[in-house]
Amino acid sequence: MGAMMLVSVSDAKAQLMDLVKQSEAGDEIIITRHGQAAVRLVPVKSVSDFKARKKLLEEARRSGPLNAKPGPCAARSQDFLYDANGLPK
């Protein structure tokens, strides 16, 4: 996690875009009211390490074919909708 910042509500109004960018980058932003912590600005998506994310994706790609199981034939999956003459039921 990055640095922690305490910012008053009035200052936060003027700096909102900058505070959002800092929060997305991993900094902890605490917004204060009358000198007391009121809220914490946090990103919706957590900041993750690029190398860790790449490693996870590579592992998933490698293991995919190993975990794949044959399923029903897609060409025949809608047969229950039609009668013996090929007309909708």
C-alpha cells in the first residue's frame, strides 16, 4: 500500500480528481471533518502486481485444457424443441 493522506472535506472538494487518481494508485486517502476521520477513499478494484496477474493468467491458460471435459454435442442440444419432423413443438 502507498502513502496515507489526511484531507479535509473542503480541500477534498477542490482536489477530488487528484485524490481519486492517488487512491487508484494505491495511496490511502482519509477525508476528515472537523479534524476527525470521516471516510476513507478506496479504489473499487484493488491494485495488483502486473507480474503476479500475468503469472496467474499463464497458469490458467496452461491448466485449461487439462480440466476440460467433453460435454454434450452442441449440434443436438436444442432437439427437445422440435418434433420428429423437425417442426417446433
